[in-house]
Amino acid sequence: MPNEQIKKALSAARMSTYELATTVDPKLNGALALYAWNSQVSAAMLSPLHMCEVVIRNAISDALTAEYGEQWPWSTAFEISLPTSGKFNMHAHLMAKRKSKATTGTVIPELAFVFWEKMFTGRFDGQIWNKHLKNVMPNINSAWNTQVARAKINKDLNKIRELRNRIAHHEPIFNRVLADYFQLIEELIGFRCSATAIWMVQHQQAQLFFATKPP
């Protein structure tokens, strides 16, 4: 009876995903165990995701500072380089977030993860990445040219942003190979600073959950 009450509180529609996935009998017992694990591992993944986002946006800010100066959010040259259309309007987003903000340091955390991801699209190679990528991310594979390295970062950021969004909206992630996502996060941080990547691994609990997923 308590399990049925929990199912009702969480909603039958939400729990159906977990009931279909579990191999435990009775199904509801397995579904609730899987749901609890999904919640716990989601919470644990937020720490490495947080560290990755902060490291990446600071790397981009350093590149923008080198190109446009410390007040880069207010740089006309940077502003006109941003696309003004598309599913995510980078130009409009920056305009909205810099409004009433006094310093670059107060603008940076206001910008969405997708803004930072899209900074690694090819349109910025000529002005930013050809000149600054290996300065702000010095541990990138030396065999990669700028376009290869930048494209990989963009692709990997897209993957982890999608995971982050699922976690933020309390969606299932139990069907993802979370160890692979963790490896991407560690690698991205390591491109910027190997010491920080090591420190991140030492101060997270996400890996403890990877091998404990209920059946």
C-alpha cells in the first residue's frame, strides 16, 4: 500500500517509464528503486556539471578578454559578431543579460549554458579561436588543428548540456551511459586545467552510483 501511495504522489504516468525499465517483480518495487537511484545520481552529477560549466565559461571569457578587452560584454565588435536569429538568439540573450549589470563578472553567470556552447561554433574561428583557443585551453591534443578541437568541444558541450537539462527537469537519465558523460566532463575541464580535472574527480560522488544501478 505505501508503494501505491508513492506512485500516486509521483504520478502513474511518470512511474510508468520506470516500471517498463525494471526487471524486478513486482514491477512497482523495482520502479521505485530505480527512481530513487535516478534521483540520487542526478543530484551527484550536478557537481561535475557545475565545475565544467564554470571552467568552460571562464576559458571563453579569457579568450574574449584577449580579443575585446575586459569589458567584452559591452564591446560593439563582439556584439555585432553574434547571430541575431535562430532557435537561440545569442545577440538578444547577451543584450538582455548585460542590461543593468555593472561588470563582466556579474554578466558571466547570467549567460545560459547554451550561449557558451554556441561560442564554439565555426563562426567564431576567425576572430577568436584561431588566435586564442590553445591559450585558454592549453591541454588540447596538440595533433588537432583549431577547427577539429573547437568542433569537438562544441559537440561535447552539447551532449552534457542535454544531460544537464534532463536533470534540471527531473527527467530519467538511467538509460544513459553516465560514465561516458563523466569522462567528457573530466576531459573538457582537463583541456583547461589538468589539476582542476583531478580535483573535480576527487570531490564528487557521481562515480559511486554508476555501478549501483538497480535492475
